[in-house]
Amino acid sequence: MSDAAPAATATEVPATAVPHAASEVTVHRSLSPSRAADFLTCPLLYRFRVIDRLPEPPSPAAARGTLVHAVLERLFDEPAPGRTPTVARGLVLPQWERLATAEPELASLFADEEQRAVWLDEASAMLDRYFTLEDPTRLEPAHREMSVQTVLDSGLTLRGYIDRLDVARSGEVRIVDYKTGTAPREEYEARALFQMKFYALVVWRTSGAIPRQLQLIYLGNGEIMRCAPDEAELLATERKINALWQAIERARATGDWRPRQSRLCDWCAHQALCPVFGGTPPPLPASPAPIASSVPAPRSIPEAGPTVAPGAEPALTDAAPAGSAAPAVSG
Ligand code: SF4
């Protein structure tokens, strides 16, 4: 990477940014990584979330994820030298207050101040861990919380939000996703990478360039998972997404949204309506609404980041092990 090379700008990075919706957007034939993962996990869960649109109560773990993402996004508003653990910790409370103001139901998560303080400390500990994995003073993201979408040849729209997109002066793109959980065991890695390849496919289809690197940062246990996708992998991802969508359309046509029990049921908000747990799903909507886009509400207001500062961005190949080809995601 040469200092003389022109800095990449936000507008040079895939022209994928689209106006940000307030929350969920109703779109025909549209899929996001989150809802694709729902269907892979359990078709009935997908139905509850996308067809029935059942509300789900906030959870401390999900809210903590939202908070940590918001802090990491804001951290890059600071001039590079100011991106320190102390500054990140100082952002925790104001960001929490901002989120709680926007979503008053979050306040109900805690019985008292003490419980909330413990929870905030856990979020701060995750942020401390972030600094053991990356040096944000050497990064200038091209985009944060970037809304992306593309339409496949099949007509299916892919949508989602990318936590962070880095662009080196060479033009190489790195897609970064923060996870507040722990890195998955080996048998679940393919599913984690599927989400990243989904994003890589969208960026490839909109920019014409395959991202150089996909990076998952697990703040729960301080691990990083990296992958360098190639064309064959992204074509395979596209085939898998199209096949997944066909399965969703079949379920929608037949009304056969069968439950799939797994350890993830422990975190499911809809056990009371699930036959696996003795419940009965509500009747399907008489006139099914268009399948809602699987775009979740952005964790915070998305925005384009600054341009890459001269000398600030290390080559994307730094510290990047050879990419691993993930096996097909098992459904
Ligand atoms: S409890 Fe388990 S099987 Fe039932 S809907 Fe939720 S994830 Fe699916």
C-alpha cells in the first residue's frame, strides 16, 4: 500500500448504501442473513418472526450486543489517537441512555440499579477485550453500519447491515462483523461464515470485486475468525441462498413451517406457541402479508465513515491467515 495512492473514499466503496429504513421494511422476495439463519435453525421460528411478526421481549444479551455495537461505531468518530479503552468505556453510559430513550422497554430489563451496573460492566469488559484484538488507532473504516442490498438473477433481494467495511488503498475490501458471544465450536463455524459470505456476495454483486477478507470478531472470548472467500465459494453461497429461498416459498405455499428442536430452543421467545414444548401456533394469517424483509432494525443510526486516512490503514493481508473454505452450511 503506497502513501501516494489515492485514498479510498466512501463513494468508491461499493455503491450499495441505500436509504436507511426506520425498522423493518416490507419487501417481496427479500432475505437477510439473520432471517436466513432463522429458517436454517428452525422454519417455525422463521414463521413466527417473519410471517406472524410476533413481538419478542428484549433480552439482556441482545441489548448488550446492541450497546457494544453502538459504542464501537461511535468510537470511530474520535480522531485516531483518541480511540482508547478509556474513551470506549466513557461512551458506554451515554450510548445506553440513548438506546434506552429510543426503546423505553429496555429499561424493564433490570430489577434495580445494581443489576444494571453489573450489566454495563460486562459490556465494558467486552470493549476492553476488543482492544486486545484490534488497534482502532490504525484503522479508518470506510463504512460503519452500512446498509447493503442487491438483487440476484433469481429475482431475490438480499439485504442487510455490515458492521464495518474497511477499504485499503489498494482497493481491497474487508468486511468486519462484531459478535458479543463466543466463537462457535468447529461444527458451527460454517454457519457463522455463511452470514459473512452472504454479505460478501452482496458486496461482490454491487461492486464487482470480491472482498479480500471476512472477519468475525468475537468479543465474548476474544477470538477472531477470518476467511478469504473466492469466486467459487460465493457462487456456492448464491446457490445455497436461492435453494433456501425456494424452501421458504414451499413452506409458505404449503403452510408447513415445521419446528426443528435444537439447543437454540433455550433462547427462543416462542416456546409457549411451539408444538415441541406443548404449545399451539396461532392460525396463519388468512391473507398472508408479503414476506417481510428480514432486515432487522439497525443497531444504531447507520452512517458512512470518513475516508481512509493516509498511512492509517494497514494492508488487509496483515495478520490474515490463509482463508479457510467453509463447508456448505448444513440446513
Ligand atoms: S422453541 Fe425451538 S423448535 Fe420451537 S419455534 Fe422456537 S426454535 Fe423452533
